[in-house]
Amino acid sequence: MAQDPQDLNQVLRARREKLAAIRGKGIQPFAYSFDVTATSAQSVASFEEAEKAGRLGADGQGAGTALGGRIVAWRDMGKSVFAHVEDRAGRIQLYFKKDVVGPEAFDRLTLLDLGDWIGVEGTTFRTKTGEVTVRVTAWALLTKSLRPLPLGKVETDVASGERVIHSGFADQEARYRQRYADLAVHPDVREVFRTRARVVTELRRFLDGEGFLEVETPVLQPLYGGASAKPFVTKHNALDQTMYLRIADELYLKRLIVGGLDRVYEMSKDFRNEGLSPRHNPEFTMLEWYQAFTDYHAQMDLSERMLLHVLDHVLGRRALTCFGHEIEFRPPFPRVRFMDAVSEGLGTEVHALDDKQLRAHAERLRVPDLKGAGRGKLLDKLFSALVEPRLVQPTFVIDHPKELSPLAKEHRGDPRLTERFEMYIAGTEVFNGFSELNDPLDQRARFEAQAGLRAAGDEEAQQIDEDYLRALEYGMPPTGGVGMGVDRLVMAITNQPSIRDVLLFPVLRTEE
RNA sequence: GACCCGGUAGCUCAGCUGGUAGAGCAACGGACUUUUAAUCCGUAGGCCGUGGGUUCGAGACCCACCCGGGUCACCA
């Protein structure tokens, strides 16, 4: 970053010159605090209240207010200035009049720029164009901005009343890298993250209300497991030991069920060393919960209730537009069996096909990357190609093949299947749960089958976790468990097509 | 990892079959005491992603690389 004034472009240089001029007048350009009495929205609301009650002052003045905000628009009229400042509650117009603030304070306005933080005191009134505005009696610079924000001009369309942004900050790379600037100039981006916070709060509130205990399990693990994925590898120096960043919470949470903490959940980051995409960030937020004495049927009901709880409390409605689809959440969501769905997509009964025939179908459908795929992977790929895109309305897919689900309990009615479900919204898997496998001998056999796949070159196959098997030998009660991709749920609720748009700081390659 | 598209002023973008780098906004100077993308007059602002090549001449054409976006693949 260039610090020599000679190297700065004229825009940056002009701001530093103003900074020097401000200091030259004995003004501290980076203030320590400001006593705010109201937000922009509160100031407007209390004016409108007084107006409605006929309590306005002689010349139409509302109550006094003191607020702080960032200057986002500036219209200099000579001996009066109109500006807008933005705070956490919105934006409000300021009116500086030379007669009112006094000549000295008025002339000092020339030292301000878009992006500066200021504090103002004044009284509210309504301009002849109808906008509630602060007539400023005194103002103070709170923070001088030395770098111009990429603010767009905002116009309110007279016909529709909608705000139109005329030029702005459109470079996606710059927006992700400089999220602070993106947030500063895009109120709608701030709103996405407010919504995200409300979703997270409601998820916790729901589970807490159901008697779950929130716990924290290791992120740094000597052995990773609980999902099929490649891990990040690191090293603990003092122990001289390889550690992995967790790819799932599952195996630790189920150890807690063994220990008698029989309703637990954890919401936290998982890490998977895989490619980036609009749906994948190497670190992402997962919510997992486990509830003793329940099976996957109970967990589908719970998942459904949880989703509706979040929608009711965050959006206040059970319908939304997501990626161009109108989605309605009307319980109970349809449940379709995995094998039935694939059979229907394929037009033939899948159970009747051997691996070779399955592969032939997959090749015919040009399903990519088939080499080394066993029966489970073939079925999974066929499902992804044939069924997944069609699952627009919330739908449970249930009873997955055993090969795909090494931690799920065998289906009580069909040994080829497991008691598992995935809930899809807008073609995306959001929930994944099952009746947890609690037979330590069966679990060992499944781990061994995974080890076989691993030896055959499947880098994502799971490893044998002896400590987890020891825990199961002590006895885990029948348990239903679910994992949910929090980022994806937020994507659906906020209608953001890329996971990067719901992560404040998505992973990017290092700058320069 | 593969393919497609892109990188030009602080921001958003234009730049024709190769011929001395442009606009709007922002900035700077000036006018204007109820404006709404305020307006008007004037000024300044560029390693055209990086490195090579072709050419009398490259922002443009060729090669390599860097960075990003999108699509696919893997997963959630």
C-alpha cells in the first residue's frame, strides 16, 4: 500500500490534504465518542408521531435529535447543503443552513467528504419535497475517511417508489475481498447478514426449546470422520502429531450420546479440502443434532418443524422465491424413496439391475467421472443427474442404499437400505439425517468396507475410528441425528445464488 | 481439475478492420439559502492485469502467466 503522498492518486491525496487542514484547525479528525440519542429511523419515527399528534413546534419543528452516521450523499447549494447520512437503522437527510449552524461551522463543511463519519445535533422537520430531515444546529467530524467509498448514486423511482442504484460497486472480486466496502455501500448486503444472524438465533432457540444441550467438540482432530471428504492437514508442534481440521461433528456428538447427554447439538465450522463453487466454500457452517430414543421418522418431523419455526420467525411467511422458483413450505413435505426416485428417473426398476447394467445406464446418460465408482457411487450419481434438479419444492428423499451411508442404521425392512433422509429445497440438499447406527459390530464392518474403498483409491472414504467403536461398545441408545448446511439454508431464505453471498469473508486466493 | 467469459481513471463502463487513451459519476476551483442521480461553468486524473512476441506502430493480434466470475465435477 502506497504511503508516500507522491505515490497516491489525486483522490487519495486530496483527502489527506483535507485531513492536514482539519488538524491545522485544531480539530481531532478521529474523535473518541459521540453521544447519540436516536438512530435515523427513530428520529424519523418520533417526528412522524409528533406530526400525527399535532405536537410540532411553531415552524413545523419536531423534537431535537443527535445521531451519528456515515455521509453517503452530498448536495451543496451554496449557503445551504443537503446531505444523507446512514447508520445501522437506515439513512436520513441532513439540512445545513449557514444561518443556523453559523458561518464558521458552515465553511468547515468543505473539509467533509462522502464516507466521513459525522455526528449531528438538530431538530427534525419536513422539507417541501416531503422528506423528514434534520435541521442541523451543530455537527462534529467523528472519523475522516481517507479512501473514497465506491458509493453509487441512489434515485427513488417516482413511479414505483423503488430505489435505483445508478452506479456502484459491481466488481465481484473487489466486493468479496473488500467486504467492508461492499457492506458500507450496499444496504441490501447488510440485510442479508442480519437475516443470517436471525436464522442462526432461531435455530438455536428452536433446539434449546426442544431440550437440546449446545456443546462444543474439537475442531482439531487426530482422526477425522463423520463424512466423505478430504481434510485440511496441520501439525501440532509440541505433540509432534498430525492433526486434521474436522470435516463433521458427528462422531464426537454421538460419543456424547453414549455418555448420557442424550440431546445435543453443535453449530460450527467444518472444513473440507475440496473445490470452490457457488455452493461450496472450504469452511462452512454446519448444524448437527442428535436425539436419543428417536429414529429418522421423528427427525424428519423435527426438521420440518425447525424449518417452519425459522421461516415463521425470520420471514413471517411460509413461502419464498428462491433461485427463480416459488417455493411453498406446506407440511408434511412429500417423502420419496431414493430407489423409487432413481427407478422413476431411469424408467426401470433399479433394484433389479446389477452393477454392470447400472454403469451402462450411467454411461448412456453421460454421467461424468465414473471410473472406480462402486454401486453406491453409481446410484448416487444417477440420483444427482436424474432426480436432484427436480426437487424444487421441499421434499424428503428417504431410505438410501447402504453403500452410501456408512454411519446409518440398516433399514428395518430392507437390508440393502438404510434409514436415512435428505431434505431438498430448490434442488439443493439442506438436511441429512438418519437412524444412527449403534451396533458396534455392524459399525466396524461398515468402517472396514470403507477402508477397502480407501485402499482402492477413494480418498474420501472414511477411516476406522477405534475410539468411536469403543464408545459404541459401551452402548449408545437408539438415536436419530441430523446435519444441516446453515449456509445453504441462508442462501435459500435470502435468495442468494452463491454461498459467497452469505459468507462475510469467503475464501479467495491471496491477493498479489 | 476442465471449459467459457472478463481485467482500461477512485467507481461504472466505451474504445470500430491495429494509427497520439474516452464518457458518466466521484475529485479539485467557481456560482447557487428547501435539494432529491440537484444544476451550471472550468480543471485535473491512466504501468489499458503481468511478461514475452508479431508489426513502422499494440488497449486491440499471438503465446505464456496472474487474478476473478460463471458452468461442470466432488461434497453440505
